[in-house]
Amino acid sequence: MKPQDIDWNNLSFGYTRTPVNVRCYWRDGQWGPIEEHTEETVTMHMAATAFHYGQTAFEGLKAFRCKDGKVRIFRMDENARRMQSSASYLQMAVPSVELFCEMVAKVVTDNKDYIPAYETGGSLYIRPVIVGSGPQLGVKPADETLLLMFVSPVGPYYSGGMKGISAIIDRTHDRAAPFGTGHTKAGGNYGASLTSALEGHEKGYDSVLYLDPAHHRYIDECGAANFFGIRVDGNGKAHYVTPDSHSILPSITNKSLKQIAADFGMEVEARHVELEELNTFSEAGCCGTAAVITPVSTIFDPADGKTYDFGQGVGPWTQKLYDELVGIQHGETEDRHGWNTVL
Ligand code: PLP
Ligand code: COI
């Protein structure tokens, strides 16, 4: 699609074709050159392990066009390291942080006309994908790996934005096993979440809240985003409380919010969070690259018919965290932790 044909003020979180994607193959024990491609298709062996044995993982990160005219990419080294962890767990070749970051910078630069203007509130979503591209018949790792990155201009993941979303606790499906792949961005985790998300939507909820798969006692994640709650204690001190477990994806947005919350003087608690603790939160939200920070208004538990209600709209602490995060991403608040790459 040509830039002039894009409805820049009404972007949703969807795929828009852009001119260039970048690819790099690992063959014969080494990574080859970074290739720039214009076609959207990939030719792959029909016995590639990506198709049969789930050797596939991905990442998601964003580049922002800022008021000062510069382009900023948020924490790409963190995405590189998380992709290393996913690739390593799924027995694929592990790209270096340098290779990953060079590819990100190239794909953003090559598609710079597709980075939404600051005023639109949109961003350029970067989607790195790594797959076992070599053939195998037995259940074995591929001897060839493809690392591919494309981009798409995007708007909000939840169209309701800061109004707040509704979630239903899923008590019949888990997205990941207790000692499985939940801590990685394995494609299989998302395949495993599709039925759950669809059933949640059919029941009228925006998202699904997953519980820890071993006990169904602690909170894990909220759809494709981490969960947090705000508790203000008897002394007026605010606590940023967020679940931590092996089956949760270590969110880079959440990692950033934990730092920002600490900078604000909030108490940061990353630990198992009992479902009943929802009663103690004055605000709740979910966070991720796509979701940014989205307030959670209600959580329905079908086990006892109870609805936890955090109010419509955005609470004061959630708004403060949002403003700071988005301010740093757009170069309007000092990047005191060195999170941005400026192009
Ligand atoms: N949890 C899941 C399951 C996700 O898919 C994502 C999205 O990447 C997140 C959490 C948020 O992670 P991040 O903030 O790194 O985008
Ligand atoms: C992201 O926030 O980057 C995600 O991966 C979420 C989703 C669109 C899969």
C-alpha cells in the first residue's frame, strides 16, 4: 500500500503491507548476510520444522515518530535477548543481539515512510519471526533457521483505548504448561490461546485472564499482555503489584513499568498474586507492546459468578505510569535509563 492510501488517523492493530522486509538465514552453522526483500511470501521446504514441530517464535516492538522529527525504537536489545531465549529453548540457531538490532534498524529505515506521524498517535510495529526452516521428518531441530522481520503501521490494540476492558477468567483452558513454554514467545503459546480468546469474545469479554496452570490459584496473564494491580496501603503508599511465574512471558513493557513505578517511589511487588488479592486493588491494568497500558475495568469469574470491578476509565496511578512510559518512548520525558535507540 502507498503511504498516501493509508487512513493514518484511523489505524487499528492490523497488517498493512510495507515495501521491505529483511531476512537472514542460518545455514551450515553460521548466519548469512541480511537480505532485503519486497515480496510478502516465504518459500520454505514442506518438511520445515516450523510447520510440523512448532519451531517458531516471534517478537513485537515499536518505533515512534516523535515531535522533534526523530524516530525512536524502544528497548530493542531487550527484544533481542528475549528472542535469544525463545530460540534457544526451541533449539533454533540463536541470533546475536547485534544481528537482531541491525535488522531492526534496517527494516525501520527501509520503511520510514510508513512510520505514523506523531499526531496520529500511531506507531510502527516491528514483527521479528524466527523459524526452523530446514526439513526434518523425525522430531529433531532443523539444520536451517530463518530470522525474518517485517513492519506495519498500527494504532491501538484495544479500540476502546483508555475506557478500560472487560476480562473473563478462563478456568477451562491454559495458554501454557507449568514448566512449559510460557516464559518464551513460542508461536505455540498463541495457537493454544486462540480457542480461549474466541470463547471469551463470544461471551462478550474483551480479554481473558489466565490463571497459573498448576493450581489455578494465582493470576498469570491477561490475553497477550501482562497484568498489574495498584494497591494503596493504610499509610497511603501505592504498590505496583504484578504476577511473576514461569508460565508468564517476561514483558518488556512491564519491566519498564516496574522501573518507572520504583522511580515514582511506589513499592514494586513482582510475585505470585492470589486471585483473591483482586479485592485489594483500586486499579488494574494490562501492559504490553501492543496493549501499551490498557486499564482493566472488570474481571468476571465464572467459578462463583463474581465480578471484580475497578471502575470505568483510567485510575490516577495507571495514568501517571502511562504518561511516563509514553513520554519516554516519544522523547518527551528524559530517557534516564537509556531505553531508546534514536535513528
Ligand atoms: N504477555 C504475552 C503473552 C504477550 O504476547 C505479550 C506481548 O508481547 C506481553 C505479555 C507483553 O510483552 P511486551 O511488553 O514485551 O510486549
Ligand atoms: C505484542 O504486544 O507485541 C504482542 O506480541 C501481542 C500480540 C499482538 C501477539
